[in-house]
Amino acid sequence: MLKAVAVGVTALFVMAAPPAYAQATSDKERLNPANLSALTDMRIDIVKAALQLTPDQEKYWPAIETAIRDRAKDRQARIAEAQKRADELRGSNAAEALRDRDTVAFMRRRANALEQRAADIKKLADAWQPLYQTLKPEQKKRMGFLALAVLRDMTDVREQRQARFEEEEEEE
């Protein structure tokens, strides 16, 4: 029981670290592929440690880890593309950006990104299914706790981005 609590507390600290890290670094530093890869490694290690897999369950882990890494790699590619587009727009003033925008192209880029995210999540769910069926109730609880922590973390980051976007709009 003490080990489960220790893993939970560790997971909470690591899940809370990305927003603090995001506030302490610039966008260029934060979006560095090496930093994102290190964060992915930490998250994988935390999930695996929190689940405390049995030897029989370990055989299902490689597929999950591959799906997590593929999803992170695709996310990094989407972030890099968005950063590239943002950098291009920074070269022009707001009036030019509004005048020259292509709403249909934006919708297509957004749809493609959502399709990719959906495919990645389906792949992840397919990878998790065999292991999930073998998890004991306490392992499922720990997995649920981690999932809630990740969702909370994602909400915090989204809210921070929205606040930063609103601040930038007010400055213009």
C-alpha cells in the first residue's frame, strides 16, 4: 500500500511538472524535440511503475510503449508545423494576416490534425486493450488516477495557452 501511495505522489509531481516547466521556459526551449522526448520517457516510466505489472502482464507493455511514443512523435510533428506557421505569420502585421488568411485551408489543416489524433488514440486504445483485461482492480484504480491527472494537466496547459493568446491580442 505504501508503495502505491509513493508511486501516486511521484506521478502527481511529474504530471504537474509540465505546466511549471512551460511557465519557466520560452516557447522555443519548451518545444525542443529532446525535451519532449525526455518528457515522454518520464511519463512512460511513471505509468509502468504505477501499474506494477506482473511478469505475465509485461508481455503486453511493448505495444503500449510503441503506441505512446508514436503518438508523442505525431504530436511533436503537429507542434512543429504549427510553430512554423506561427513564425511565418509573425513576419506580417495583424491586418495582413487577416486579409491573407485562407479559412478553408485552415479548416483542412485542422481536420487533418484531428484525424491524426483520432488515429493515434485508437492505436493507443488497441494497444492497451489486452493488458487492461489482465489488470487487477487496484491496478485499474492507479491507471484511472493517472488518466485523471493527465486530463487535468492538459486542461491547465490549454487554459494557459488561451490566456497567453488573449494577452497577445490585447497587446496588439
